[in-house]
Amino acid sequence: MLKRMKVLSLGLGLLGFALTAPQFAVGKAQGPCVDCHTMHNSQDGGDLIAAPQGALVNKTGGCVGCHTGANSGGNIPYVFSATATYGTNTLAGGNFRWVVAGDDTAGHNVVGLNSSDATLGETPPGWNSAFDANTQVTEAGTWDQQLTCAGTYGCHGEHGDGTTLIDDFTAISGSHHADDAAIDGSTAAKSFRFLYGIIGYEDSDWEYTNDSTDHNQYYGYDRTNDTPPTAGEGIKSINYLCAECHGDFHSGAADDKGADTANTAGSAWLRHPTDYDMNNLAGTEYASYGVDGTYLPLVPVATDRPAALAGPVSDVNNTAGDAIVNCISCHRAHGSPNADLLRWDYSTCEAGANNAACGCFACHTTKDAG
């Protein structure tokens, strides 16, 4: 009986798949149910997988189990592959391959992939519980557990009310099957890449292929003060997502290189600016991002124009708000082969050497001229 049910389920699933081919423009799952789920975790008197899993998924390892594999342009984004080649079959967020291989500086240490960072431990550097507008990350404003993919101690889905622990599956429950045609941040499903509260334009193949007109479009916020936003557009930016774990890295309003006699966090000379539009700096090297203003997927900048989120922005130096510096302008969210999850190998950057592979010079445009 179980076998017949499975065959029937597969047949109906394939029929549905044929009638409704996968649509990559939205994240709503389509296709055979059996590709992801099992009804009873049993077949012919044996277990399909080691033990039943949350949401009846048919792979172990939680989120990582379903998102482990080699990317080839299909409809499932893989965030871990032991054979990933950086820049060839890795996606916008990078890959956990290198941190799993033992380099703690090369990625986030997520439960299910590896142990806690041997140097940093479990608490993220720069942790600041004040960045909690999109529900509280961690419980009671403390951090005492290893990072997870989603939930109370994770990046994706809802975090909870600050007191109740929410696991990965609960955090994104229903999101894979929800209508996310409008990315407005109102639910986990309607948030950019299930990052609760964050908005943006989602590239249909997660940047497996990419160029100036084919990429994610990140939403930014042109900050004017140091106070963490508690509502409005500021809490919808990709930078705010990072700030939920690394809030102290998001201080400093003097992004025009203003004086900082108190030696506080208010100077760009102490840390790179985030949530700042380089188009504000007319007449400087920063107002010439990419030299001619063409969007560079290697060094992504954000826009603060909601209307621009209908598709990718390709020319960022013609409209105010389209050249906003953000954390992932320099880092990969999951990981890279480079130290500190950087998008390029900083150790090879050489001023005046015409080094196009160094992303630093996309913003510091006059420093690379020989």
C-alpha cells in the first residue's frame, strides 16, 4: 500500500510539474512533492533516511541537508558543496565549503556543518541586541548558542519574541509554498531570501549567471545618524540584516570622512561606511563606482529606491541612492575561499597595479591607476 501511495503521489506530482513548470522568478516551490518530502519515512519495511526530520523532509541535516549539492543552474540553491569552485558554481551568498574544510575565517560556522569558531566562539563579533526591530535574534538579549541557518539564532525566517526558542523549520514554516510575488518584508515568505523584514529583488538563479543586468538587487538605506533605526525603511535594508548579529559594525555617521576627535565609532577612518550612498560624494573617486558607473556583481551596491526593486539596477551613478555601500559589497554571506568571507583575495590587492580582480578599486577608483 505504501509503495502504491508513493507511486501515485509521484505520478500526480509529475503531472503537476508538467502543467506548471518551475518558475524561477518567484521562490514558491513547484514540482513533485516526493523530491523534498516523505509521508512516513518508510518503504518496503525499511527507513528511507536515518530518522524522521522536521517538516517531513526526506534528507537529514535540516536546511543544510536540502541545500547540499553542486549548482548547475537548477531550481534549488546549494549553499554547500565539497567540490564547489569559487566563481564558477557558487552563488551570490558564496559557499560553506571552505569553512567546513577547517578555515574558520572563510565562512559562518553554522550548526549542521561544523563546530563553533575556535577563536570567536559562539557570540558574533560586534553583537548588539539593540538591532531587534525585525524580531529579537537570540533569547533575552543574550547569545549562548551556535549560529543556525534560521530561527532564534539564525539569519533566515522569523526569530521569535525574544523569549521562545524557534527552530529552523518553525522559522520558515510554509514559506517555500507561499506566494512571494511581492517582496515587502511582511512575512518570512515575502522577505528577500526569507530574511525576515528585508526587501530586495531576487535574481531568478541566485546569480549562478550574472552581469550588470542580471543580479540580485539589494535594498539599502542612506543613513544620516548613528542611532539604530527602529521602524521604517532603515530596518528593511540588507545591512540591517547583518546588523542583527553585528550591530557594532554599523555605527558611524561621518561617512564623508568627517573629523572624529573623540576617537569614537563616528569616523569612516575607523571602519568602512555602510548604509551610505557614494553618489553623495560628488567630485571624488567614490562617485565613480566601477569607473563608469556600471553595476559590478563582484562588488554589489544597494539602492534605496523601492521602485528600483522591480528589477536589477545596471547604472548606479546616474540616480541618487543607487550606490549604497553595504556589508555584502565586500563579504559573502555564507563563505568564500578568502579570509573574512571576502569576495576577493585582499592580500593580492596592489595600488597602482591595474588589478581588476581586486574589488576594492570598484569604489576606490583612483587608487588602481598605474
